[in-house]
Amino acid sequence: MPACILLLRIRNFNIPLPWFIVWIILSPFVFLGWLAGSVALIFDPDSYPMMVARESWRILVLLAGLHGTEVRVNSKKESILIKFI
């Protein structure tokens, strides 16, 4: 299940951010990167940047796998929580 909301907590202040908007914005660029990388590898098969562009679809897979990830940073003065719901 993909993450839809990013919950950011600084001290006792909660900020819910719509994470699905990042998906909507990045999806076309990931598709274009994959397409450009695939076409460019036909003309120059040893191009490392185009090999990386061809594997850009993995970005969406990584973004989908963030559901349930929680990062806590506690110090003496501040407490920060980043949670993907």
C-alpha cells in the first residue's frame, strides 16, 4: 500500500503533508526518463547516464515502499518525527 500522507512533527506541532501529490508530480518525469534512457541506449549502449535514466522507474517503486516508515530524532532540546501513513 503506498503512502498517502507524510506526518511531520516538530516538538508538539503536527504537520500533515499530502504525499500523494509528490506521486502525481513525479510520475510523468519518471516515465519520460525511462523512455529517453531506452531510446538513447539504442544509439550509445555504453552511456552510463542513460543507463541510470532507463532505471528511473525504480523511483516510483521506492516511493510506494515508504508506507509505515517512521524516523524519530530525539535530542535534549528538540524532537522530530517523520512518518509515512
